[in-house]
Amino acid sequence: MAAGLRAVRRWGLVAAAPPRLAFTRSASVVKKANNGQPNWLGVGMAFGTSAAVWAFLIKEHNEDVMEYEKRQQERRHKCTGCS
């Protein structure tokens, strides 16, 4: 959307606004860190999320390894009497 507005202004399709001071408010507020009272909920959620992602990745890896070994076994099996 911003690129479209820039193109419209560049081609002069919109009258330029008169120059004036723009007063804006900052969207962020900086506070001094309070190390005496850590945010335990945030810490717990961060570690819990990390543990859940690692557990999922390890589970998926183990399933992939089992599937790989199963396919390797099937590839080695060359019995003419089967099926």
C-alpha cells in the first residue's frame, strides 16, 4: 500500500500538503528493567514453547529415521518367491 501511495505522489496525482510540523507519539514506551521481579509467566512460556518445539522435532526425526530404515530393509529384500 505504501508503494502505491509513493507512486501516486511521484506522478503528482495528489496535491502536496503544505509543509508543517508533524507531531507524532511514540508507539513504544521504554521502562527501566526491574530485575527484582522477573516476569515468570513470560519465562515459563518461553522455556515451555522451546521444550515443546524440541520434543516435536525429536519425535519427527525419530519417525523419519524409522521410515528410512524400513525402506532400506524393503530395498534389500530381493526374494523371487514373494508375492
